[in-house]
Amino acid sequence: MTSEEVRTTVRTTATRTVVREAVRESREYRVYCGCCDPMWLVTTVEGVFKLFQFFSTFLSFVLVTSFHDSNKPQYEFQTFVGTVAWIFIIMHILLRITHIYEKLPFVLIQPKVKLVCLLVAVVSFLLSASVVLGFAFGYDLLKAAAACGYISMFLFLGEAIWVFVQTRRAASEPSQPRGEDVKPDEFVERPGNVNY
């Protein structure tokens, strides 16, 4: 591979955006391979939440299913809640990394829908972890599964609070004025047969 090909490859896979203002300077570095942004998980607050939720939900249902009496109903609810949450987290991560999430209809990705889903996850993990802890009977494995369930609950609650704060901040910010020169005549509708 020649040095020109290496430069071209580097130019297409990494972009650098530098925005300088009067006092504040912000830099944004992204690794972008054309169709996906693998750094989304570690460069955004939502990505970090999803990364920790991925591991905590995975552990919450794996630890319960590794218990020898895991087929009892009091443990199956934790398995169900953890598995469903884990699958949805994987789908969310894949949709965000591949930028398909931004192309979904606004009805599916508006903050109110996200808040409702996060609060359902909080209540579900609270109930399932409490039930597992109530039937732990001294088994450390079940106590660890309940602890992972509570950790998942607090992660979903933290993300819900973060989404709520972001939504309130966005609503309180004034709308941005148009950055182009617009003449008042451009907005006037004139009938086609009238000459002025």
C-alpha cells in the first residue's frame, strides 16, 4: 500500500471537526467508516449508559438461569425481564451505531416514548430483583442476580433522569434564527393572474 493510499484511507475513516468560539473551544473527533460509528458507545452519555446496561442486564438473567432451581416462576420473571431488556439494548446499540436510529419515524424516537420505556424497565427490574432477593434463601448466586437487577434498575433510572433533563433543556432554549437573508416578499403568496 502506497503512502497516498494510506492518506486517502485515513482521510475517509477519520474526520476531525474543530469549532472555535470567542471564549469556548470544543473539539469533536469521530471514527467513521462510512456506514457506522463504533465510537458512539464510549463518546456519548447515552452510549455509556447502554454499555453498562448491556453487562448488568446480561448478568442479571445469566446468574438466575445458572441457579439449579431456575425453572420456578419466582426466578423466571427475572430471566424474562433481563432477556427482553438485553435484546432491546442490543437492538438500540446496533441502530445507533449504524445510524439507522436517526432515520426512524419521530413517533418512535421522541423523548416521551423513551421515558416511558425507561420507566417500565425501572419498575420491571425493581419487581423482578425484589422477588429474586425475597426467594434467595441464603444462595449467594441469587443475591448476586438480584444485585445485578438492582444495578440495572438504577442504570435505567439514571438514563431516564438524563433524558428528562436533556428534554427540559432543549425545550427551554430559544429557537435558532435563520442564518440566511430572507426578504419579506418571499413569503407573500400572489395569485397567478394578478400583475403587480
